Amino acid sequence: MRENLGVKLAPIKIVMVNSRLIKRLKATSIHNFPEYIEYALSAQGKRSGEQQYMIDELTTHKTEFFRENEQFDFLKEVVMPEFTNNRNSFFKIWSAGCSTGEEALTMAMILENYKMNRAGFNYSIEATDVSKGVVDKAILGVYGGANVLGLDENLRKKFFEPLKNGNGSTIQASKNLRDKIKYSVSNLAAPYTYPNSMFDVIFCRNTLIYFEDTAKREVVNKLISKIKPGGYLFVGLSETVSQYSKDIKQMRPSVYKKIG
């Protein structure tokens, strides 16, 4: 995982790795871990999709709507007015490590509300994750149970629709909202296809903690290169990245502005 994704798995994670990969051994009829790893990382394993299954099993995808809400408050109260004052009209934002889509949809709800009161304003959202499994779920935009407990009732009525074949608690993001988000599978440790200085804001939250230090430094600097001068990088509340680059300054805990 470290060599292929830059993701560190501490020795203490051995029980978790065992329990998650034993299912894949059974699915592939392979009888031991060395043979399984050799197969999953081979060209054949990549073609068959087993490499992606392994990645899906060994990466964490905890998320929720409006998670770490103070950051979304900063987006609404500081970043968006600043963007408008600079007479810009098209806003580009990236959810890097989007999991099942709650973060990207939170962005979409905020920006859609902002758009309703700002003539000429528009936006686009890129959302990526290394796991194809969670990206496929994000594209559907279907949520239920504990996933929607923290969602404001007014936003739920405005931007979601109950599924006819559901039990009343299963909802789907509106097509208008889903159409604003472009989802794709992407490895943050690999080269990016996005041009430099493309985004006004990048959210990469609670993802960098899984990278070993060298890979983390590389990822942070690649992310910064994709942000416009004066744009923002949001990381998780427990993360700090100022030590990795002189091209950013910390505005608040976990919020950084690109200098220049």
C-alpha cells in the first residue's frame, strides 16, 4: 500500500488487514496472503479488478454531511465573499478524497444557495477518491439511515428526493445537484490530470493522515500547485501542513491560503 498509494499501514493494523483481505482470498480461491498480494498487484490482478478490490478494502471512508462544519462556515463567510469581491464569477472546487459523496454534496448545497442570490455566479465541483467502490456510490447519490441523521430538514427537502422504492428514510440527491459534481477515481499519490492553478478551493480532509511523511509532502505540494494564487486548501482539523510548503499561510487551524 505504501509503494503503490503512499498509504502507511502501521503494524498495529495487521488484524484489520487480515480481516478485510481474508474475504478477498475466499472470493479469488487463493489460499495464502503472499500469493494473493502477488496476484492483486500483478498486471492480471489490475485487469481483473482485484487490485481495486484490495484498495477498496484497505482504505477508510468515514464521512458525513457537513462534517467539521466550521470549515464550511469559513467557506460561506470568508471565501465566497472574497471571491465575489474580486469580481470573479466561475468558482472551481475539488473534493480530494470524496468517499461516498457527502462532502461534495455539502459543497454543492452551499454553492447552490449562494448562486441563487448572486446573478452571474456559477460553479463546478470535482470529486475524486482512490476507491472505485465509494465513487460508484457517490455517483448514485443515495443515502439512508445514519448517513442522513445530521442533515438539516430544510436542506433535505430542498435538495433531496425520497426514493419511491425506499422505506421513507432513503433519499437521493436531486439530479440538478448531482449534475454539478464530476466524480472520478484518482490516486492522490499519482500524477494529476488537472492543470496548475485550476481551483479556487481544494478540500483534502482526513486523508493526508494515511500517508507516510515523504508521500504526504509530495501530495501537499501537488495540491498547492493546482490552487490559484489566493485560493484555499482545507485539511482535517487534526492535520497541519504548513511545514511542507512556503507557498501557503495558515488562516485558521486546518485552513491555508496560497500566497501570490
